[in-house]
Amino acid sequence: MIDFKDQQQLQTLISDEFSDWSNRLLITQRMIDDFAAISGDHLWIHTDPQRCVTDSPFKTTIAHGFLILSVLSQLHAGADISKQIGGYKQIMNYGSDKLRFMSPVPVDSEIHARSRVAAINVQEHKTTATLEWQVAVVGQENLSLVYHMTLVFM
């Protein structure tokens, strides 16, 4: 376990290499409909399968981009640095530096994720770590989501 203030040791966590792909998660119409109800985003391309058959270039509903972002915690990719860093009292999501929805996730697709530690910055009272996440539909080459998440350890 690396102390959250040990700049030299923390740098060893930074990598250009991504973890292996995570477990898979099936994106169902029920999940999409529930997310629409919570978010208020009822756009037909997400919630109207019949209309999608005739009017959508995808011929089926697609998941909301923010739904895919919200299920990242269910995809256990390799860069869970909270298990590699110690000595802190709390860890918080500090925000996003980059978020791109690259390609759609059709209903009934399985997704998986991978991640890497992109940067670590030790300051006097906190340490920030930036993780880069990639999410893709299983079997597709194109990424669905790219996300740079910053965590703060205090």
C-alpha cells in the first residue's frame, strides 16, 4: 500500500497501458426507461422502440450517455487505486476533465470498461489522481465513452 503523500511511489501507478476489460453489464430497456424517469430525458431515441424501427438510423433504442457514465461503478476495471493507496481519511470524486460520448450503446448490448491511472499530483493537504476510463460495447472496436475522472485523497 502506497501512502497518499508519497509522490515518488505514487508515480509508479501512472501508466500508458489500460487494465484488462472489466466484467460485462447488459444494458436493458428497463434500465433506459428508469434512467429516463429519473433524469427527465424521455427523447424517443431512448424510450420508443417502435418509432426507432422506422425513424432511427440504429433501428433500436440507445442508452443515454449519462446512463452509461452512471454505471461505471458496476464495471470493475483494474485501476481501482483506492485499494493501492493508503493513509488518507477520505476519497471523493473531484470531477471530470474530459467526457466524450463516442458511439451509441444499443439496447440489449453488453458493455465493459477498462481504465488506467493517467496522472497523480501530490499537494500539501491532498493528492489528486486522474483515471482515464474507456467503455465499449462488447465485440465492437469503437469506444462508446471516454472519461477522465479526478479523485481527491485527503
